[in-house]
Amino acid sequence: MSAPKRQLAKLLRRYKRFLADVELSSGEELTVHCPNPGRLLSVLEEGQPALIRDNENPKRKLPWTLEALKVHGTWVHVDTMASNGAVEAAILAGKIPELAGYEGLRREVPYGENSRIDLLLEDPEKGACYVEVKTTTYLDDTVARFPDAVTARGLKHLKELQNLAEAGTRAVCFFLITRDDAQSFGPAAEIDPAWAAAYEEARAAGVEVIAYDSRVNAGSNEKGVTHPVERSPDA
């Protein structure tokens, strides 16, 4: 399978959550899909470089998708739909030692109250490990934080993981920081106090927190999970 067609552009504006206008080097302006429901705090800057991807699907209303934005010399991947696949590939490649050694991996498995776990690791000896993947783009100084907007869905996921942990099942909240300039990770309590409180409660109940960053190389269309990020002292 050939790699998706990508090209560089300039961001003009992002609006209505899922739309963005960009300008190509030719001067042509395009409206592209922005696959990120968050506020993109610390990411959006007027006139910044953007990386867009051709969907190669004639049936889609918007042929192009906004994939990454460059902020202060760092590319930030903004396509939240790609995170689960990136984490899955990293696990299968043995790049995440904390989640190594499981015989099987399944995606989108039903559990809890009308929920689906992003990744379910299974092994005859280790048992099951439920992994919820969260995409993190927000950088507060050198600390990557989640969320960048109030998230009722994220709160529900924490409660579901906590229920698993309290029942003796391994439960993991995996934060994929889609930039490589963060030194640590912590909750954004000032943005969503309820989620931050649930995060602390879930950790106390046994939910494991794992945070890794990732790198985007627009020149080679290369991206992927790179190395673990430490949790902040206040996390």
C-alpha cells in the first residue's frame, strides 16, 4: 500500500471545531477537515505551517485532512483518530515495555456500561489488560496536560477503568503526547476539575497511567511513538 499523499500549507484559521482553512504554496485556499474535538490550546498560531493529507476518497465532502501543525519548531500531530493505531503498532513492535508480553490484542471491545475499550491485551498467564488511549496536544510550559477542554466522555472512561481496577483487572490510561517537546505529564485541573479529581481517584484505585510522546517528521511523513514521559510531581 502506498503512503498517503501529503503536502505543506499555511494555516489561516480553525473554526467550528472540525474545519480549518489553509493556504497552499500556490496561493490557493482550501477548507480541510480538522479531526480534533479539543480546543488545541498551545497549538494554534496564525499563519503557522500545516501538514495536510489527501483522503483519496472522492465521496468525502472535504478531500483533505489537517494532520499536523508546527509550533515553535515542533510538529504537533492533531489527528486524534490516528492515536489508537500508533499505540497499537508501538505495542506490537515492543516499544512500550509496560505493555509487553501479551499474546493477543483486540481493538474496540465492548465493556462496562455501553463502552468500548480502545485496546484489550490478553494472555493466558498475564490475564487481561484494558488500555484506554487519550491524545494529548496541550503543552503548559514543559508539561503536557490533558484535557484541553471539559470532557464528559473522558470522565466516563476513567470511571470505567476504575471499576475494572477495583475488580482486580489491570486497567491502563495511556496518554499519547503527539509532540516531542514535553518533559512531563499531568492533569489539567484548571480546565476540567471534575476530570482531574477522577484521575486522582482512579490512580488511587489502581488504574495505571502511562505517558509517551511521539514525533512527526513532515519531510519524510514519518511519525510514531518515541519514548516515555515522566509524570509531574503534582500528577
